[in-house]
Amino acid sequence: MKKYECDRCGYIYDPQNGDPENGIAPGTAFEDLPQDWECPDCGAPKEEFSQLEEV
């Protein structure tokens, strides 16, 4: 699964970790996050995230 980075603050959403503090279980793909999910660090909406290139 692909990782995504917040364009505002640099937070990395890693699907392996999810976002348990906000009710997102590990293994949840970015595409499957609720539409109203926001960056846990700065509150940016999903639209302000960019897919990271795989190395």
C-alpha cells in the first residue's frame, strides 16, 4: 500500500500503521479513509496529501 505525505506539514500517512488515535485501523489504505479524515498533525484535508514515490 502506498504512503501519502501532507503537503502542509510533512506528516506521512502509512497504511501499515493507520491512524488509531483517530479510529483508523492499521491496514487501512489512504483511498479508504473517510472523506472527512484530516491530517492528525495540522488538520489538512485529504486533498492536501500527495502520494510518495516508492523507493
